Amino acid sequence: MALTSFDFQQARVKQVLFKSRLRSVLYGVREAEPALFSLRENPLGQWLQTSVKPTLGGQPEVREIERVLQQMLTKGQDLVTSYTRGHIEESRAGLDQINTFADHIEVLLTRLEMGAAVA
């Protein structure tokens, strides 16, 4: 089944959801669940696995999105560890790095979406 622009929009929402959940942990609103940092349990990671890889898995953008997503999840986990150790301001400042990863993923999603539309 071909991916639509709606599918890619949903992927973008999944990424925003991760950032929102991470931010709420770093601001003391919620506890960090281990699943938050798991590529297999991350909604965007699941979307890549179930929707993208079966049809577009050979595209270099897919591997790059997965790589950058893993880096973003690892950095997020590092920020939460820093937060729990009392380095609150430093951990919150690290959200800029999360945004950098997210921006890179956005560029890759756009490339992948444009390629999927052509195919």
C-alpha cells in the first residue's frame, strides 16, 4: 500500500508527541517511562517499521531517519538522567539538541515523502 501525505503528516505528529512527552518529564509534569526511549516502542519508530520499511525500506532516507531517531531517543534519555541527578537547567537546555534532531528528521521525511509521491 502506498504511503500518502496523510501518513507523513501522522509521522510528524508522532515526533511532536515524543518532544511533548519529553518536555513534560523535564518540567516535572510526568514520570519518564522506559518505553519513551525505546525505538521499538516509539510511535515514529513503529511507523517506520510497519508502514515505511515494507514499501520504502530500501531508500537511504529510511535508514537515516531511523539512525537520527535513535540518536534523539538516546539524547532524550540522557537529558532525563541529567534531570533526575538534579541538573535541571542543563537538561532543559538540551531540548535544543532534541529540536535539531527533529529538524533533521523533518527534512528526511519531506525527502522521503517527495520520493514516495513520484513512485
